[in-house]
Amino acid sequence: MGSDIYTESAVAVEMVDFLRRNAIKKKACRELIANIFSHNNYIDKDAATNMIKSRDGFIDTFIAELSMEQGEYSSGYENDRERNAIMIRTFCEHTGIDADDLPEWNIRIFDNNRETGYDISTDVLYIMFDSYDLFETKMTKLGKELAKTLEMEFITETTWTVHSY
């Protein structure tokens, strides 16, 4: 039995930072998003109430409601992945992000530094953007546009190791 070891890279943005948009300072925006999630049964009433209460409550609850589970109690990884994508696209739609203009993305949690290096925290939810065309020796125009869209001063590319058995 063999194993492959290779590296991958992406722009890793902590989900907390991705969600910390000026638009969600407004209760009406938080309420609209929470009501959409609740109406589609993505979250329960308590979660919706927490999301509406405050910006920090919105962020904490949104992250808690994103499913990264692959265990026996999840509704299935592919279903959860589709649900997560809908939740993020809904968030983008109501906070001024054109999701179609974002580079390809996925969400991920790293569980040890051996895979990630030390520029990535473990047990933290990240939204990972495909870094192709975002960097050359410095950030490209597309990279600058992504940073501006995310309301961040800069973004950085990170690399990690993948072990496949």
C-alpha cells in the first residue's frame, strides 16, 4: 500500500473575516438572511433569533450552522456541501458580493499543523479561494479585486500538504 504526498495552495480567509461585512451591521440585513435560512429549514428559530440579535451573534451562528460533518448524524456530506454553498451564496447576495465573480471556493477546517504549516490555524473554519490568477510574484489585479470585494486590505496565498493513502 502506497501513499501520495503533494501540496496545494489557495487563499485562505477565516470565515469570521469573510462574514464580517459592513452590510450585516444592519439588523434588516441580518433579519432578511436569517428569515431566508429559516424559511428553507436551514436553521431553526433559535438560530434565526441569534443571527438577528447582533452582528457577532450572526457570525457565530452562521459558522455554527455550516455543516462540515461527515458522520452518521449528518445528512450526508454532498447534501451538507450543497446546503453550505446555498447559505454562502445567500449571504453574498444580500451583502454586496457577486458570488459569480468570486474565484472557485470551498470551505475547510484543518485539524493539524503538519498539513497546513503555521500560517493557518487549526480547528478554524476557512473559505478557501482558488489562487490561480490571483498571484504572480505579487498580487494581481484579480487578487486586488478579491481583497476589495472581501473588504480586506490584503489577501495571502497559503500552501498545505495533502496525504492520500
